[in-house]
Amino acid sequence: MSEQLLWSVGLTLFFVGFALAFIAVVLLFLKGFKGRGGKVRGGGAVVIGPIPIIFGTDKEAVKIILVLSIILVVLLLVLTVLWSNIFG
């Protein structure tokens, strides 16, 4: 791949991610005006190398984040092996 193509794809993905985060914040802000009380659930993962550190507010959120982080780590390892086989 050319350097220009990789730069364009990376920049595009950066702006798409930023736009999605901005839209999510705006939607949450607008949803807050409805005044509905509800249970807030959430979770997250910090992936350091192949080891995910997972946290969450309830068991269901942690299970979902755990599955997603395992998929991410497997995908990362597969892409690393493929990349080294193609370009290494």
C-alpha cells in the first residue's frame, strides 16, 4: 500500500471516530432533557498489549466488555501474524 493511502485511511478513521463520539455525547445530552430516571450501566476496557483490564458497573456490562475485548485481542494477534507474513 502506498503511504498516501494509509495516511488517508488513518485520517478518515480518526475523523469518523471523533464524529461518532460527538454524536453520542449530543444524543446523551438531548436524552437528559426528557427527565426520565433510569438505571445507568457501563463499562470499559484498557488493553495493554494482549492483556485487557476490564471494569464495569454490573455483571452484564462486564460480560459484554469481556467478550468484546477478547475478540479485539484475537483480532489483533491474527492481524499481527498476517502482517508479519505478508510484509516480514
